[in-house]
Amino acid sequence: MAGKIPQELIDRINELSKKKKSTGLTKEELIEQKNLREDYLAAFRQTFRSNVEMLQVFNKEGKEITPEKVKKIQRKKGLRDD
């Protein structure tokens, strides 16, 4: 699951959460809820990692101070030519 987290995934997680609080969930719904949460977390982590890897940090003087670890990843992905 790349990029943005699908709204349908979020909607279904919320729907199951509300149902769990009101009437409870069946065994199948509990399994679905667990799987949806795992999918959500995987997508979140991927998106977060991508955002961090695209990050450039500058100090007040305008000098780039991006951490070397991030620069290395950016070079490896062909995002930097320095």
C-alpha cells in the first residue's frame, strides 16, 4: 500500500470501532479489525518513512544541515547528486 492511506480503510476501521463500543463485534469482525489496523499501520509507516527520506533541513543562515543518514538514503534513491 503506497502513498496516501485510503479513506475506505479509515472509514471501515472507524465503523468497526463504533460497532465494538455499541453492540460488540463478531469473531470475524474482530479478525477484520485486527487486519485493517495492521494495514493502516503499515501504510502509515511507509508514508512517514517516505516523508522523512524526502526531508531537507536548513539552519537560520540557509545552510543545509540534513542528517547524513538521510542524505545517504536520498543518494541511494537517486534524489541527491552531491
